Amino acid sequence: MRKKHYLLLIAFLSSGSIFAQESNTEAVVRKVADNIIANTSFKFVNTKTNETYTSTKGLASSPDIKVVSKYNKWMYVNGVLTIGMMQMADLLQDKKYSNYSSQNFEFIFSNIGYFETLYKAKTPKTEFGGFFSMGNLDACGAMAAGLSDVNALANKADYKAYLDRAANYISNKQLRLPDGTFSRPGPRYMTMWADDLFMSVPFLARMGKVTGDNKYFDDAIKQVENFNKYLYDTHTGLFFHNYYQDVDMNGVGHWGRANGWLAVAQAQLLDQLPANHPKRPELIKLLLRQIGGFARYQDQSGLWHQLLDKPDSYLETSVTAMYVYTVAHAVNQGWIHPKYISIANEGWKGLLTKITPDGQMQDVCIGTNMDEALKFYYTRPTELNDTHGLGAFLLAGTEMVKAERAANAENVAKAKK
């Protein structure tokens, strides 16, 4: 009898540890998100006088007026952050996170006229400048994807007008290679960056779903296929950061975050693509090929390196978060075999060691250009709580909560049999 009670106690404690783990995962994701919210001021500052304002209404036109918080800036990283917040809100059924994202865009759009005047006057470094210039994918693609998610709830005419303008830019004005693949004018003309798959495809996919116009899906799929064609390295199973059209060759580095952008973009396209789309099996196969490739380079800590195939480069958290999200999401959606979740589980364990007690993320590589020398990637600094990692972390954490809930439900179902 004592032995039976002992076994029951062990089973109870084990069950409790599973639920505690799930609770801890959600708690950590909330902690990171709540730290972001707590440090978003929704204010402007005059950088010369240090006076702060909650609105630009009535202010004299001045190039010294800037937003205080980095989370209020019109930057692609905050588009990723929006997507992460919105998906958190949906999974956790907590409007705090969707309300935050809605407030952020309302703050920007309600003050945009002030900065438009400065921009039209050709004032250098005008705040929200990318909103107006829309001269590259970084300026519009990721922010438009986040805004699209917010506008699904807000349904505002000025939001829709921006989304239409961004879609027109990407579809009709963005520089492309002769075969239609997105490219950049600099620092070398007609150079492909792996990053640009995320700066375009998630938004194009959303436009396809919202408008019902297949041209957006067609373009997004073409980009995925072509980026795989130009950037995939058969020798390593990884992707090069770039492709130089002028010499028809790839760059030197398998940079982590660039590879991460590719993975997240492909997952987000599959989310929006119709279930019966004929290209879906091919796209899932390409995604699985990438997962199989980067899984070979996962460190024993669960993290991945700044240069994926260079273990003497530092362990970096933004790519790790992107990979955890991609794998866990693919498993949660039933696109790939459930056993692949072990990759995400190890990655998540590694990420948790990089979150400070107050919810900040360590070892995030700062914004990174491209270079012909590999040392450039080796020596890029990391920054505490750099925005390049935060949205990805929220996406990863949301998918890990989903995965753990599914595992718990399965365990409960088995126990009842």
C-alpha cells in the first residue's frame, strides 16, 4: 500500500512539474512583453531642450523633435514586435498586448502630419522618415505586416491607405533582379539580402489573404523559391547572407539572423496561404530542408552561433529565437513531424538562460549591414534588449506555450485511457 501511495505521489509531482513548466514559459514571455510595455513612453522629446510632450499638436516645427522610446519608432524591428504582441494577445486571450500594439500605431498616425511637414521641407533625419520615403523594403514591409494585423481589429481608413501604398511600392517599385527577385541598390548595386524575404513576404501574404488577390501570393511564393535558388548552400545546408549579381556569386557568411529571417518569412507565408494551394507541399519541403540544415549547427547550450557554421563565433539570441519559433510553429501547425519539437525545446532552454530577472534579452546582435570580409560578422557587437531580438522572442515563446499545452493535453488524454 505504501509503495502504491509513493508511486501516486511521484506521478502527482511529475504532473505538477509539467504544468509548472508551462506556467513558467508563459510567465517568462509575459515578463519580456511587460518590460517592453513598461518602457514605451508614448512621448516626444526636444533633443536640444529635453522638454517632453505627449503630442506634437501645437508644437512649432522643429527637426529636434524625436520619439523618446525606441519601441515607438518606425522601424522594421517594431513590425516584428507588433506581430509577436498580437499573436500573444490571441493565444493568451489578453487584450493588454493587442491594445499596446493598437496604441503604438495610433500614437504614430495621430502625429504623422507634424513630421510630414518636416519631411516635405527636406529636413534631414526626420522622425518616421521611412514612413514617407518608402525607398526600400526595410522601410515598409515588416511594419506593414504588423499594421495589417492591427488593422484586422481597428479597420481604419488611414491604416488601409498606408497598406495599399506599401503593397504598391513592393509590387511595382522595389528594385528587382531581371527575374523579379528582390534586390538592393547598395552598398553594391543589385545585391540580394536574405533579410529581405522577411521584409516582403509576410506582408505580401497578408495582402493576399485580405484582398483575395492571388498576385500577392504568387509574388511571395516566387520570392521564396528564388531566394532558395540564389542563397542556399548545398555544402552546409545553410543560406548565405547575400548574392552579388554583378559577379554572380554569394557572399562569405552564413550569418545567423539573416538565416532566421528566411525561416520566419516562410512560416508566415504558409500561415496565410490557402490550405489547398498547389504550392503548399513544395513550400513545406523547402522549410523542412532549412530546419534540417540549421539543426546540424545547434550548440549544446541550445543556442546558435552568430555565424552558424563557425563555433568560434559568439552564441546569438535573435537567430535562436527565430529558429525556435519556426520549428515550434511548424510542429504546432502539423506541417512537420512532431519529433522535431526537440530542436525547439533545446533552443528554448538556451534562450531562457539569456533572459534577465527583469525581462531583458541578452546577446542580441545589433543591426548589421553586409561586408565582403567574414571578420565583419565576427565582430558585430551585441546589445542588451536590442529590438532585433524581442519580437522574435515573443513569437518563439508563444509557440512554446502552444507546444507545451498540446503536450500536456496529450499526457492527460493518455492518462485517462
